[in-house]
Amino acid sequence: MSSPTRRHDRNLIYYSNSSVTTTEKFIEMEGFQGPRPDMDEAFWASVVKRWSDACDSVVSLKQELKKAKVESYKHQEQLHALKVREETLLRERNRLQEESEEYRDRSLTLLKEKEAFVLSQTRPLAPALVGTRVPGEITLNKLREAEEGLEKAKHEFGKLKDQSSKLSEQNRAMREEIGSLQQAKEATEENNRILTEENIRAATELTDSRLECNMWTERLQELRSQTQESKVAFEAQHRELSGEIERLRQLASQRDVITGQFALQSKEILTLRAAAAADKEEINTFRVQLTSTREKLMEASDKNKTLLDNFTRLNEKLRDPAFTHPPSQPLHNPSSIPPKEEQSPVELDSQGGVSTYRRTGSRIFIRPPTSPSTSNKAFTNKATPSQSTMQTLSTCATPSFIPDARQRSLAELVHYIPDFDREDCRFRRAVLACAIGGNIQSLIVRVTHSATEIAKARNISTYLCPALDLNPWCPTSPGQHGYIFVGLGQEHNTFQEPQAGLHVFVGQSRSRSRPKEYQYLGVYTAVRVASLSAEEWHTLSREVAYGYASMTKDKNKDARSVEEILAAYDTGQLSAPCVRLQCTDFDENLYTALVAAQTEPLPARQSRAVGKRRREDREEHHPRPRRAARSRSPYEPGDESGF
């Protein structure tokens, strides 16, 4: 016990004496160069804390080492006592064995002596009894004495035998005790070995802790020296700051003057704020008035459209000879021709190369001839749709009812009222593709690689062309907000984040004799919102629902039939994705450029849709019936539906 302890103490003394050199090597390996003077107090606090933690760990390790030494000494004392007890028991066992053997020999000797005595007493009597025939009483007495002697000898022999068995039992018990003591000795030796290993490990940890403690002590000394240097520098800075403070005190006298000026400026600012608040209220009032005026203008425009339709139909009827000259009347019946005074509300005028009809204060623009000399002058106004466009006004699809929750969400947005006379600004997809770029089929049209000069000038990289037949919640006039159902197939992750600056063209319902045309609505911000619930889905018409289910089958590559997909939408297993469109601007320059481009002949574009576009151009002037064997729903993709 004492020799390993002294050896560990010598190792600790050696490690403590060489701690300085080891610490220097550790600092060199770690590349420690000491803290800079500009380090904050948190660094110093962390260094002191780590040093104190290391000191505490050294103290705790010393205490644990002391406890281990005490326990080792106790175990060694117990082992020594067990060894002494074992030696005593061994000596006692040997002594008992010797006494048992001696007692057994003595008992056998006594027994033999008594047997010999009895035989010696009975042998002389036998001849006498036989020869002289001694009386029975003498013989019986001697026999009784001999029997009593035998009984006593047997009794003594039994006692000796009992003592021998007791000694054997004691010997066996002592052997068992010696075995248990041997096991206790082995356990004590094992505990002693474990304690020795723990002692060595604790000594190693104590050495490492002392090394770390010495290292942190040296670091702390260096930090104290650097802190002293920083303190000297701080005192110098303090003296400089004292001079600055003195100068600031000299400037304090000027603060009152500045404060007075600031108070006057504050009063002026409050006055300006009050005026700004009043202006804001006035602007809000004007905005409300403008909204109501816009609604009235829209109503008036709708009425004008109705009158336009009536006028167009009347004009066509007037041009029909069967209507103007019935067979029962002469060809030139004066009664069928109204007088010039009655035709005065509608007269033909020409201004700047644009023919117009003036009727009750409204102006209707008719598509001018495509002359290169007059194409740039004829369309200086904002709204110049073709006459064929006006003939399809009555066939425009009316958006379906938007649920109250969606309407409230749109009502919370900032409403943009464009400074634009609401007219029909419709363009074919071919015109948009030639003027801006992109294809003529997608709803989300990207013009990154096919951007034209107009797209580059207006910074257009993407524009939207939704159709009302599959997007009944889409806005239908400039400035309106609405929703489109986008997010199937490859468009699953589109508009997850708000995307601003998107020009929107909404496609109106397509007649059998005219291709679909798209109305320019303005600049919008698109963002994905919650998908349609089952209740909202049931507000859609069955034609829209069936068309959207068919488009889902095509875009998602769904193996189910259209009826099964429609049933999944009806039960809520599928939900249509929804994107909100918020109007933020109306690009009049783009609209003017598109109107000018519409009057020019379309250049030949080499693309995959050339054949289809030419077929649509032929159908515009020579409509032909569809084949019955290849009839297709108007909601199938590829029909310029905007999807």
C-alpha cells in the first residue's frame, strides 16, 4: 500500500514541477497569443470562470484521491486481519487434530487395558469353577463385576467416540470457515486491485488537472498584465474624453437655442401632419367617389354595349336586302328609308384616319384598314378593338358566383382604379405571341428566350392568359381582383411566393366561327391561396367542373376516368388549387403597342403551332363543321383555353 502511494506522489511532484514547460508547449501548439486589448469583459469573465472551474476540479480530484487512499488502507488492514485470523484458525485446527488423535490413542489403550484386566480376572476362575464346582453366588458376583467393568469400558469408549465425532465436526466447520476466509481474501485482493487502478487513474486526472490549472493560471497572469496595459490605455482615453466632455459642456449653451428652433419646427411638422391627414381624408373621399363613378361608368358602358349590339344587329338587318326590300314593296320605297333628320343621332365621321360612329355621346371604334401609311396614326386612342370583336360582346362568359369568404378576402385588398376609359381591348393569342413572345397555348407564358422588343422595353418575362371557361372567378375588367385555378401537373409549385409584375389577358368564350380573343386587364400580383373546399367546388357549373376534371386527367397523367376524377372533386378527395390575382397597375404603353401590332399583318413564325394557327386563320373566314368521328369537348386542352 505504502510503496504505490509514494510512487504516485513522486509522479505528481514531477508533473507539478514540469507544469510550466508543458503549459508553454500547450500554448505553442494551440497558437495562443493572448487576448487583444479590445476584447470585452465577457471574454475575461469566461477565462476566469474556466480557471476557477479547473481549480475546483483539482480540489475535488484531491479529495477523491484522499478518499481512495483511506479506503485502500482500510481494505489492506482488513486483509491483514483476515490473514492473521486464517493463521490462528489453522493453528487451532492442527492443535485439535493432534489432541483428537492423542485422545483416541489413549482411549484405545484404556479399553485394551480394561479388556485385558477382565480377561485376566475371568481366566483363573474358569478352571476353578469347572473343577471344584464353586457355588453359584460367587460365580454370579464375579460375573456381575466383570459385566459392570465391561459396561464402564463401553461407556468410556462411547464418550471417547462422541468426543472424536465432535472434534471431527469442529474440524469440518473450521475447514468451511477457512474456505470462506479464502474467498473473502480473494474478494479483498480484487477490491484492492480495483482501488489501486482507480488511484492510478485519479492520480493521472489530478496531474492533467494540475497541468490545465497551471496553464490557466499563466493565461490569467498574462490577461492581468494585458488588462493592466488596457487600463493604462483606458485612462489615457479617459483623459481625452474628459477634454471632449468639457468641450461638450461648452456647447451645451447652444442647445437651448437649438431646442427652441426644434420646437418651432415640431409645431410646423404637426401643422403639416394635420394638413396631410386632412388631405388623406379628402383623397379617401375622392377615392370613394371615384369608385362609385367607376361603377356608374361600368353600368353605362354595359348599357352602351347593349345598345351597340342592337345597333350592330340593326345595321346588319338594314344591309340585308331581304329585310330592307321585302317582295311586297318596291325596291326603293320611300317609306322604308328614314329621313335625314331621323338619322342625325348616328352619323359617320372621320378623324385622323379612324372612322367612328357618334351616337348619344358614346364613341365606338371600328377597325381601320391595314394601310402602312395610316397604321401608326390611326390608333392614338386607348381603346381600338375591331368590329368583329364588338360582334362577340354579347357572347362573353359571365363569371360564376364567388363565395362570400373569397369576396371578403378580395375586399380587404387595395383597389386599383386605372386611369383608363373602359373599352374592349381584346387580342388574339397570335398577336400576343408576335408582339410580346411566347407560345399560344399555355396559361403561364414565359418569354425568356423569345422576348420581343416590346417585352424587353416593358421588362416582361412572364404573362398570364387564363380563360373564363375554366377560370370563372377570374377578373373580367381592368382593375378587378379575382382568382384562377392554377397548380396542376408541372405547375404544382407555382406562385407559392407572391410574384408581382404579371400582365394578365383574360380569354372570353369562343364561338364556333371566331377564335378566342383575350382582353388586357393590367398588371397583377399572383400568390397561391387555400385550395377550393368541397362547398366552393359545388358552386361551379357542371361544365366548368367537367372541363377541369378532364384537364386534371391530362396534366396529372391520372389513370382514372374523367368521371372518377370528377367524383373525387365532388367528395373532397381532390381539391382545385387556387391563385389570387391582385391588380396593381395598368400599362397603357403596352396596350397602345398591342393595338398598333394588331393592325399589322402577322409575320410567319416557325414553331410547333404554325399549322394550328393557320388552320384557325382559315376557320376565321371559312368556318367548317367538325367531323362527328373526332368530336371534342370545348373544355379539352389544346383549344386555346388558357391551360
